Amino acid sequence: MSDRRYRVLFVASHPVPYASPVYRAMAKHPRLDIQVAYCSMQGSEEGFDPEFGRAVKWDVPLLEGYPWTNLPNRSLRPGLGRFFGLFNPGLARLISTGRFDAVLLLTGYVYASFWIALQAAKRRRIPVFFGTDATTNEPMAGPRWKRRVKPLVLPRIYGLATVAIAASQATREYLITLGVPTERIAVLPLVADNEWWLARSAEVDRAAVREGWGVPENGAAVLFCAKLQPWKRPLDIVRAFALARVPDSRLIFAGDGPLRPSLQEEVARLGLTDRVNFLGFVNQSELPEIYTAADLLVLPSQYDACPAVICEAMLCGTPAAISDQIRGRFDIVRHEETGFIFPCGNVGALAEVLRSAFSDRARLERMRQAARKIMATCSPAQNVAGVIAALDRLSGELRNEVR
């Protein structure tokens, strides 16, 4: 059992920075023979991202160090965000002929290609892994009827998975509420490339970056790093920052999106123009210096299941203050130990977090160290180990059935 090598297909919507390091780690593992099938090349190729409101092409290697293929997308209107935006019929042949021990579907059930791949795997009786990073039935955006429909539909969808993937312990608990048996759930944490972030952070001239932002030597740099979208609630941090009145502090926005004009108007209305920096879209290679130079990352989101930016910031020694709706990161953000947790939408509570964070610099430094330390429990190694453990369990069950 412990020596068996598994051939595994990963079906992904498109290349993303946080997934490629995991694929590379899996490609190096002696017990895994993987292939990644991309349904779109958005991200590795420049394309318009409606959430950023601009064209985006990631500037770190996304396709190196593991075997991959790009299957033709036959959609009449190709693109992410639409059910028929990903329509890759070639998945059926790849799965039917690839002699895979398992297929992991990472596109999400909201795309036609997911269902093509699922049907092909079921037809060949290949174990199928898929899941979610969600922790609640609350929708990110759109009509509220989704909240009523999800409890009726999702148990049927996740019941089709041989193994349901949970991105965190909170997701695991959510899947259990949907009726997924605990023995059919594998926790595969959504992670960052720990080695890369630690190495890049060590190279940063923190003082120089802070000086460029206009942060005084002993000042405070509060960072919001995300798309400027309504469900991220960036206006909350502007208002809390104004209310907190932390001496010698600056608020840094790294990211872009449709709310930028509203944010700039609110900053001006509150008289904060000289204390807020808008950096715009920041590509991946530039983020280590942003995180390392900041003192505290703040995410007030009302929906943000398992954001990778929290892992990235903590690897750079930056504690995170998150809303209580970001349950998928409770595994690593521990209140007043590696960060802070505050009630979503409560601007006064967030302002108090800011005051508390900067009232004791020695404690904040301890939190920086603790944030880095806890990230040893959330790395590509844990994700790889989780996949292998789930495959071993399935293999053992099959052998027992044969007996």
C-alpha cells in the first residue's frame, strides 16, 4: 500500500499562482504521476479580468515544473464566469484513455467542462475528487434565492464525489451539514508556496519600501490587499482607519476594481487623502515587498471563503485582521496570537482592532513571528499528503471489497 504510485489527472479552469506550486510539489513526489488539464489559459496569457477591471497576466512561472496540457475550449463565448464559458469536450477522451487512478476536478460545478469530465470519469468508474472552499450557503453576490436553493441542490452535487475536497476545517464542517459522510471528506488546504514567499520576503528592504509610502520610522502601515469589490467591503477599512486615529499611520490599498472611485471619494470626504496610498493592481512578483513592509493586513470581507493573500502575508511576517465571515482561515488566524478576528460590518470593532494592534509594539512583533511559525502547518506539503492519504484510503477500501 505505502509503495503504490498513483496516476492522477487535475482538471483546472485556468493557471493560478497558488495552485502551480502544489502541482510542482506533486510532480516531484515519488508516489504521484500527475497531469494537469487546463480548460483556459487565462492568467498565463493576458486577458481582461472583470473583477480587477483591467487586463491581467501573472508575472511568475505558472506552467513550469509539472506536466500539463491545454484542451481546446469550444465555447461560442469563451471566458470565466459563465457556465458555457468553459466547454472542453476533449476532456472526455483524455479521461477515457489516460489510465488515471483518480480525477480531481478543480473547475467548480459552475462550468460545463466540470460535468463533461465528471460524466467521463463515472463512465470509466474512476474515483472523482471535487469540492469547495465555501463555509456557508451565503452567496458571494447575485440573487438571494441562491441561499435557499443551495441546501437542496448541493447535497446531490457533492454526493456525486467519490471524495469531497474541503479547503479548510470550516469547509469540512460545512460539507458535513450538507450530508457528506465524514469518511468521504479530504481536507486539502488552499496554500501558498511557502519557500518562495519566505525567500522573497527575506530580500525586502522593509525600511525603504515604507519610506516610499511615506510611513514614519516608527509609524504604522495598514494594508488592504484584494480586488476592490463590494463583497470585500474595502469601505469598512477606510471608515475604521479614520475612526481609529492611530498616530503616524497610513492605509495602503494594493489592488484594483470597480469600487476604487468610491473609495477615493470617501477618503477625500474623511480628510484622509494625505494618509492613504492607492497602489493599483500589484502583480505577484511585487507582493512580497508589499506584505513585508506592512504591519497588519486587514480583510473585512462579507464573503471570502479561503483567501490566499492571508497565507502570503503571514509568510512575510504580517499578521492578519479578518472578519468573522472568513471562516476558512480560522485554521491559521488565531485572535490576538497570529492576528485578529472582528465582526463583519462592525466598523467600530475594526477600529478598536487597529487601536489594539498598534498600542503594544512588542506584542505585534510577537504576532509577526507567530504568523510565520503557524504557516508550517499550511503548505504544499500538507496538500500533497492529503491527496495521497485519500488515495490510499480508497485503494484500501477497494482491496477490502475484493476480499
